Amino acid sequence: MFKDTRGRSCFNVFPDIEGQLNFSILYPNTIKAFHRHQNQEDWVLCVYGDIKVVTSGDDTEEHFLTQGDTLRIPKNTWHGFQALAEKEAGMIYYCTKKYDPKEPDEEREEWDKFNSWELEKK
């Protein structure tokens, strides 16, 4: 279990499967952004709560996920997550490749590079 001020995560939950299955809990209003992978796709499932996902490839898009919603994040697409409202959000995400600490397939950018993370208030 990995813990920091943004939440907690379990990585490689089933080590014998192809790819890597992870589970993360995002603390309220937490932003985890931005990174991308050259050699893997991510598949996200919102287990509970509400999550804003920002993706940036050819275009920058906002996706809003709630319990049961899924999203495919293609290779070479910048992405980040935000737990919405004043509650935690849980997500499972499947990565098509296992993380290799000797050769990480991950690039990072500033958390606000592609999005201001502000929500429209009505």
C-alpha cells in the first residue's frame, strides 16, 4: 500500500496476470496529474465517488466518471485525475504493461499543464 497526501494505492494487485491491475483511493478534491505512457494503455473503472479525468493527446478533453463508468486512455495520452466534491473516490485501473522500475514507461508534467482543474459553478 502506497500512501501520500493525495490518497492511497495498491499496485499490481494480481501479480500473475498479464499487465497490471491497480486500485486507488483519491482524497476529496485531490488532483493527481499529469503523466503519460508510450507503451501501455490504461483502462479506468470508477468504483465509487465522482472523478474528473483530463486527457490530452491530439485534443484536451474532460471526462466525468461516476460509479460503474469506464474510460480507455490510449498510449501517448497525457492524463490526470481529480476526486470531485467533498468525498473520496475509488478507482480500479488496468495497465496493459507491468511497471518496470528499471525502465519506467512514464513521463511527467506539471499538474496544471493541460487543465486548470476548475469546475463550472451554476
